[in-house]
Amino acid sequence: MEMHAFDAEVIRRFRAGEEIDGLHRERLVLLTTTGRRSGERRTAPVMAVRFDGDPLVIASNDGAARHPEWLLNLRADPHVTVEPPDGAATEAVGGALGR
């Protein structure tokens, strides 16, 4: 399955409250950023851990040499919507954006 199609299916299942094959739903969050070139809202499913009660995500891009698009978007505009598994979306400003 092509990555965009896979992400779209993960996002659909996550928002529907369904199980997601091969992933731990309780460890996922959806990050919605603003595209740095397009200006369009972009949603990416990412793995997260809890740190002091807040989700912490690491932009590993599955070990690729290139940063994930959501990180590049977040660097251009740090405003992000975070959707945890309980569905309570929160507006936030990205912090600790390493280079």
C-alpha cells in the first residue's frame, strides 16, 4: 500500500475509534499542521509517548535521511492541532524543535 493511502486509512480508523492493524492506537496522535508551501492543513499520524502528561513525538521519519514533512511544516508555522486517542483535539504551539 502506498504511504499516503496507508496514512489516510490510519487517520480514518483512528478518528472512527477503530483498531488499527499493526499499530497501537493508544500510542498514536494525529498532528495537523499548515503546509509550508501550500498553506493547506495537513494531518499526519505519528507515534507518541507521554511526558509530564503531554504527548511527545519524535520526528524520526522511520529512520530516513530526510525529516518528515510534518516537522518541516511545524518549523515554518509552529501552530499545530493534536488529536489524542480520546478524540479531545487541542491547539498547541510546537516546542523544542531540534534541527
